[in-house]
Amino acid sequence: MKNKNSLKIVSFLCKWCSYTGADLAGINRSQYPTAILPIKVMCSSRIDPVFLIKSYLRGADGILVGG
Amino acid sequence: MGLKSRAVMVAGAGIAGIQAALDLAEMGIKVHLVEESPSIGGRMPQLDKTFPTNDCSMCILSPKMSESVRHPNIKIYTTTTIDSVSGIPGDFTAKIVERAKYIDQEKCVSCGLCEEKCPVKVDDIFDMKLRKRGAVSRYFLQSIPSEYTIDPHNCLYLNKGVCRLCEKVCPAGAINFDDKDKIFEINVGAIILSGGIDSYDPIHLGNFGYRRYKNVVTSLEFERMLSASGPLGGHVVRPGDHKEPKSLAFIQCVGSRDENINHNYCSSACCMFAIKEAMIAKEHIKDLESTVFYMDIRAFGKDFDKYYEKSKDKYGVEYIKSKVSDISEDDDGNLILKYVYENGDISHKQFDMAVLAVGLQPRKSIVNLSKSLNFKLNEFGFCRSDTNLPLATTREGIFVCGAMNGPKDIPESVTAASGAAAETLKFLRLERQDISAEKDAVQEKDVAGDRPRIGAFVCHCGINIAGVVDVKDVAEHARHLPNVEYAEDLIYACSQDCMNTIKERIKEYDLNRIVVAACTPRTHEPLFRETITEAGLNPYLFEMANIRDQCSWAHMNEPWLATVKSKDLMSMGVAKARELKPLKRLPIEINPKAMVIGGGLAGMTTAISLAEAGHEVYLIEKENELGGNLRNIFFDFDSDPQVLLADTISKAESNELIHIYKNAIIKKIDGFVGNFSTTVTGNNKNEEISFDHGVVIIATGADEHVTEEYLYGRSDRIVSQVELEDILKTRKFPGTRKPKNVVMIQCVGSREEGKMYCSRVCCTKAVKNAGVLKNILPNVNIYIIYRDIRTYGFREKHYSELRDKGAMFIHYTPENKPIVELVNEKDTDSQVKVTVFDPIVNKNIEIQADMLVLATAIDAKKENIDLVKMLKVSLNTDGMFLEAHVKLRPVDFATDGIFVAGLAHCPKDCDESITQAKAAASRALTFLNKKAILAEGTICEVNDSRCTGCGYCVHICAYNAIELDPEKGTARVNDALCKGCGACVASCRCGALDLRGFTNGQMFGVFDSLEMTNVIDE
């Protein structure tokens, strides 16, 4: 089990909604764990299942899809 | 009149003003968008969700806000009011006053330190006084412009000469107490007023205890409570004791439909508003019980009734038809409602909280505005407009949209805004725009085949990033990443001098990819792209790492971890940049002609608008004469529909730019935006005519429902409302003597299982026809048997007038429909016996009617399906055409270049059809007024050698952008239609598709970089 500070949660965020939402969380100064690593996509439908596998293979501890 | 002006002033930057500005700007018109408050956006940002889709209001609005602030043809003036307008239509001079903001908007970086330190705390108007803000503040979180302003009424320094704390803490030196009001004189050809409305203040209605009882709130206050970005963070509690309410009462028509306060109109939106809030509140609090106290539920818009039914079936919202007479409070802050049923019975019920559905009313400022601009107000104080000219004020050249001339919901406001934009064109000089040749364009450097040489820049954003993240450490980290040739930290990367630095470094180090770690691409990507273009790089060779909005601001208390995350984001950005390729936006030529399908009121109006703007129009009508359903309408409250019909036909037929094809059938439509080609057969069925055009407008109308209920067709005495109009015109009543008793039954074929929608016009039509009948036969008894009377907006006045004239209204429910029998089955001229349960006397009553009039539904045309196949557009479950977005794109389809107007979209009245028809013209002109449009750069591409032609992507694409090449058998992407979502790429089984700017290679690069991200040991 990794130290919780080391966790990496690869977060696919749709440019139109959840990416903007993540910006809003920042503007609002809402605090959340640093594990969230945002990756902007044009639409959540762009997310190929391979993206998830690749992320895990490269050491992601979790995946969040926002769309 | 030689028109010179190419500019319009839009006064009021709510959703209506923004839409009007965007449409005009896209047509190449310069827009001065003037807004009284410190931000554009209007009412929508205050809303949590929107009916009937429960879309987040801010999420759907913010792209339009960003677009308008970035548009080169739109100049925004906030904190600005109109002083006066002089001149004539086509050549107005408007004097506007921009109030001093006391903050240099160029320097402000919106960090918020000033507000944090401001010692003054005042009620926040935006949050309905539910929270405090400083005297220096930003209007709301997502304000545009995002810069702060100082409120001169509350600032200590500006009032008492002491403080200046903000000045001391501002890292950007943006505070300027010497700022003065600025006066501008702008020359415009026409003006659009979109000043919006206020909500009614229920403090004047003592019986509801608003302000006296803490747990009585208005619907707008409740909306802020529901909002995740609101003062309660979306956690609904009672204002009195901060306990979660378990029961909610919604009280309708507070300040609406009330003759005592001269509000004898319906606010049109509050029923839906309450239904929405009751449902959303239930999502927040699972065991919440909501009850709506109402007179009539007016869910008359598209798909509204399904929403209303859902609130009952799925959310358990209870509806009680009654009038709340007063509210009292117990010692625990609970509220006891006293309410009166239709039959006069009085009841009491206790609730934890009550929400008053406050009506809409004109803004106070409209009185002065109407005087200084010289336009007239109607009897209720709204801006006056005419049924047949629903977008014109009484002053020529000044138009109105949004709720300023009558209560409207969001899509109606947006539609009116587009319509008003089209109306201004007759006072402007229009030119078809070229794709603007880049001003002093820098020769683009060819980087193909070059090894990536990446420049990485890290922004401090004053202390916004640097106060949390160790930016120097991030820059140092970047310096050691593969292919990074240069890395540097900058105080404000977006400032002019830092941008110059970036341009110099590109030249100095021969950089060919740039990564900036800073605020967010949402606001700053366009700016940085422009900067690198000026340095000779393709704009797509840019990547941004979001280390402010999504890092330093979100992890303010964990500076070390935030620095680690910033490094990770930098690594990911560099990894993607390494794979970036230059992209081109290809031009797509636009044919300037239009095809309008349907020659009814909507189709003709659109055609006339387009022709008046100088475009050729093919108007296709399947009947042998123009006019559509309007041919059967003979009466209106204050205008003659047949005069409107004759005028419109003559305008259409006399305009030589309009080519009318009657008896025409469409055989084939090919092509896409800007490049359609259509074949029709005309009068001579064997002759086929083909023509090219740039856009398609669907205005095919709708049909009257033919019912089998209530013995329709069995007797001449049983007619539909449409047939009644004909009887009223000819005065040939059925039977041998003039009718004594006339019964009207509403909702025949509407609002029932399988057809769960309101036909919208029938209540008003019944009220109108009953009024005409009363005028012809003053002694006739009229009984209107209804479910909910939906005389929305100013139509309410006519309803109450008819009640005053003695018409009887009897409420029925679908479980207990009226029973219709012929008094004498054998007699063809028999009277009709109607038996109905009357809740007022609480028993069945029988009426011997001389005439029974059925308000039959409006049905979607069966033939719609043919167009669906040809144009690949969609229908809703009722068979009506489905627009791109029910709130903000009410006349567009998801597929570019195709628009809808009139009854084909959903049931609506004549004035609403005219408005929507003009809106469709406006939206079409945003394409037609360009010689070409640019396709997006980030679109899909096909690798032919991998494609097996399975066609899966063709079905997946929501924009109809992919088809199979008939010769090669492989997928082919239409650059003009592709929106770059990438759904097809993820669905492709052979890896033949890829999304430029987000290629598999680029994405894999990002994942690979994860391996290099920092792992922290205990």
C-alpha cells in the first residue's frame, strides 16, 4: 500500500463540463487531494479503454472519468 | 436611404443580450454590448439547474459568455448605463456612461486578495443577500470580465477617506482610487434592448410572512441555496436554524395573476421553476416531501408536461389546487399554511420551509429608460410590442428581446434575441465576410521533421501560484525533461512583457513547441496561441499545464504536494508537446442561398427576412397555396390574422429574391453546411428542379389532431376550435336556432399517455373564441371544461376578462373526463348532453349544449420522418423536430447549417412563430453572411489503409460528420461537420481513426510520462 500522498488518480476531464468544473473548484478554493492528475479530453467519449489500461500499466492508482 | 452603419448597440448582457450580440458579431456586425452590472450573464448564473433537462445553468451559459468576450466584433462595457440616444434609425448616436471601477482592469489578475482583506462586509446581491461580500469584489465566481471592481457606495476610503487596505495588498498594483466615470458616444445603426426583468418582492404581501418568518424564502433565494457554488454550497438548510428541512411548501403565483397589484398577467416560468426546485431539492434531501400549492400548473412549453408528470411519478411531489390564504409560524420556526380548496373548504398543513414562487416584473429602471430612449410601455410597465411585430419597440430602429417586453423563459428569450438581431439588419450595411486575411501574418515556420525543441514556462501569477507552488523548482524540473531546450519562470506569463520574452526565447533557442504551466487553458490558451503564432509557430504547437485553477488554488494548504503535482503536470504537458503536430484550419465555402421548407407563416417570415438581408431563397410549399395553418385563423385579440396572412404572402410573392415552388415535393437533399443540393418536383410532377444552397430551414408546421373522442363527427353540433373559428366568421351556427348553451372541452388529445405534451395555444384559443362568441351572442352561456387554464403571459388578462363576462370554468381530471351523449340519438340535429363532475359544487352536473367545441391537440406531421431521413436530424418522442439544445440553441440542429421554426418545432402561437422564424433567419445568416467558414483544426482523420469500412463510426457520430466513401469503401470525415469529440476514435476497432490534437500517440505520451512522476516516500 502506497503512502496516500503518493497516490496518482488519472482524471480524464471533458473540456466542456468537468474540466471547467475542476477550474471552478479552484476558483471557489474548494480543496481536494493532490492525487487528482487532470488530463483534458475533448469529450469523455474520446476515452479509449486502452487509455485506462495504459494508465494503470504506467502506475496510476485509480482513474476518474468526468463527462 | 443609404445605409452606412455596421454597428449595433445591445443594452443588457443577460442570455438574450449575449445571444443577440453573438449572432450579429458572427454576421460581421460590430456590437457594443452594454451591461449595468459588473459582469455579463444576467439571471442565468444565479440559477442552479434549468428545466426540463436539469442541465447546470452556469455550465451551459459559460461557453457563450467566453465566446462573447473573445469575439473580435464584440466590445463589452460593464457597469455601464445608457444616458441618451439621438439620431435616426440607421444613424443613432448613443451616449453611455461607464461607472468608475477603481481597479485597473488591465492589471487585475482576479486573485481575490483585496476582497479577503477588505474590512467592509455587505450583503451580496448576486447571492440574494444570503452571504456577505467585500466592498471590493467580483460579481460572481465565473464573472466575465473576471476582474474585481470597487463598489463606491460601500468602500470606506471612497466614503470616509480612510482604509486603502486593498491598495496595500494588491500584488498587481491594480487599485486606482483616481478612476473616474467615462462617457462614450457610440455610433450605431440600430439598438436592441435586452434589459431583463426583476422578480417580485413579496415583502408587500404581508400574509406570507416573508422576512418576518426566516423559513419563508423566495424561489430565487432557494435557487441559490440549491446551487453548489451558492452560499450554502448546495446543502439545503432552513435559514432559521440551519436544520435540514423535511417538508417544503411551494406557493405559486406570488405577485402574478394578481389584479390587486396590477399584475394581471402570468409570469410564465414560475410553475416550471417550482417543479424543478421541488425535484432538485429531493435530490439533495432524500426523504424530503414537497407540496406545490397552485391555481393552474402552466407547463405549456416543449416537453414540460413530461417533466411535470415525472415530478409526480418519480419524485413524489404533491400538487394541491388551492389558494394559500396565509402562513403562520410556531415556536420552532415551522410554518402552518392555511389554504382554500376550489370548493371553499379550508385546510391547514405544517411545513419546515416555504418557497414563494415570486413572479416577474419590469425592472424599475425601465421607466427612466423608456423616457430617455422614447419608447412606450404597456399597461403592466413592460416594454410595449405588437403581436405581429413582437420584437419591435414603439421607436423605429430600437428592438426588444428577452423578458423585457413580457415574461419569457430561457429558450424563448434566446429565440427572441436571435430574432431581434435579424430585425436590426434592415438598418445596417451588410457585407459577406471573407475569411479575414491574418493581419500582418508572420510566415509560419515549417517544423516538420525537426526534432522537438520544447520551451517550458512556469507562471507565478503573482502569489496565486508562487504563494503555494515552488515555481522555480517546477522550472528546474522541466529543464531536465527530455527535449526541453529551455525553461524559465515568469511573474505574470500573460503580461505583455512576458509574452515578448516568450517570443524572444522562441527565436533565441529555436524552440518549436511551447508549454506554459499557468492558470488554465480555458481563459488563456487563445492568448498564448496567438503569441506563438506571432513568433512564427503554428498555434497548435502549444500545450498548457493547469497549475493554478486545478493545483495551487485547490491545494492551498499543501504547498509541498502541490509542487510535486505541478511537476507531474509539467511532465505530462511536455510529454504531450513532444508529439504535437502543426494543424491547419481548412476553409469551407458557403453558398449564399437558402432553402426554406414550408410556406406557412414561419416559413414565409424566414424567407422574407433572409431575402431582405440580400439572400436568394427557395421556398418550398407542398400545398397549392401559401399560408399553412394561418389560413384557418380568423380572430385574434388585437389584430386580424387574415391581414397578417395577406401582408406576409404579398411580401413573399413580390420579393424577387424568393423563388416559390408550390405543390412541390422534395425528392432529395444532399450535402452539408454551405454546400447543399436539393431536387424537388414542382407543379408538373414529371419535371425535376435542382438547386444549390448553403442552409436549410425546416418550417413544415403541424397538423390539427382529428379526435374520435366525445362523439366528434357524429353531429354537426360537435366541432373543433378551428371549425368554430369558421362558424364565427360566417355566423352559420349548427342547428335551426342560435345556440344558447355552448360547452368547450379542453385538452382533447393533449396531455395524455402517449401524447404527454401541452398544445399550448388551445386555452388561449378557447378564451379568444368564447370572447368572440359572447360579442356576437351576448346572452349565450359558455362552459369551459378544462384541466389547467394555461393563458400564460399577458394572455391571462383575456382569461380574467372572460370570467368577468360570466363564462363558467369547470375543472376536470383525466381520470374523470366529461361524458358526451346525444339527447336524441335518432335526431341529426339533436342537442348534446355533457355530464361532468364539478368540484365546486362537488357533484355531477348536466349541460344541454347547442354546441360542443373540442380543443383538439396539435399533432406533429407524419411526413417529418421523410426529412429526418434526408437531413439526418432528430425528432423528439412526440415526433416534433429536436433542436440542438432545448435551452440555448432552440432553432439550431446539432448538424450545422440546418434550422427549425414554427410549429414543426413545437406548438406555439403566431407571435411566437414569427419570432422563431426571424431567429432562424438570424442563425442562418451567421453562415450565409460569410464567404467561407474555417473547419476546426482538432478534427478526426482516417487512415484508409487500416479502415475496414465497418461503418461503426458513422452511427456513433452525433454530428453526421462521417460517411462511407462509396468508391473506396472506407470512412470519410467531413471537416465542416466534425466537432472533434473523438467518439469515433474510441469506437474504431481497427485503429483507423485518430483525433488531431488528441492523438493516440499524444495521449500515450502523457501516460508514459506518469512513470516518471514523483513517488513520495514516507
